[in-house]
Amino acid sequence: MAIGDTAQRQMSLEVQVAVAADWHTIRLAGDLDVASKGLLDDAVAGVAASARRITLDLTSLRFMDSTGVRAIVDLNERCARDGVEVRIIRGPKAVQRVFELLGLLDVLPFQDKLTEA
């Protein structure tokens, strides 16, 4: 299935969820901030019960505030606790810079591009 099977939009964030093989992919496009965090939370809640593997694709994210960072850290911690494999596809330089400044580049499971597992 292609990304875009289900999509939600709020403010300036679009969240698309797709399933291919046994990977659930959550693709974020736009701005992840306090106003839009709920969309990511809803997507995670929607796949968490059945997913054994989740990819969070940040390649189309333009902006992220501290609330967005917290949501991604929470996703990673929840997956680790529940035995769900997670990978995060790196976002643009400005987004990755936030993770770098917070010392999270080696904490979160980043990879450069979306690949089949």
C-alpha cells in the first residue's frame, strides 16, 4: 500500500498512515507543534494496538517545536516499552538540528531514508 491510505489534516500538519508488509508508516508533513500534536497522538493510538513495527517519516516536516519533540520521544519510549520496533526517517536539516541541540541524535533510532525492512 502507498502512503496516503488514511490522512488527517489539522492546522498546518498532515498525518498519513499506511501499512506495507508488517510496517505501519506514519508520515508527517508540515508543522508539528502544540496545535497539531493531537494528530500524531491519534495516529499512534490507531496503530499501536496492532503494530509490531512503526516507521515515523519526518522527511516532509517543515517545523517542530518542543511539544513535537516530546511527542516523538514519547512514541519511541512507548514502542520500546511495548516491544514495538520503531525507526525514524530523518527530517530536513532544520528539524534534525532540533534533535541535535537536544542531544537526541544518538538516542532515537534515526535512519536516512525509507527502506523495506
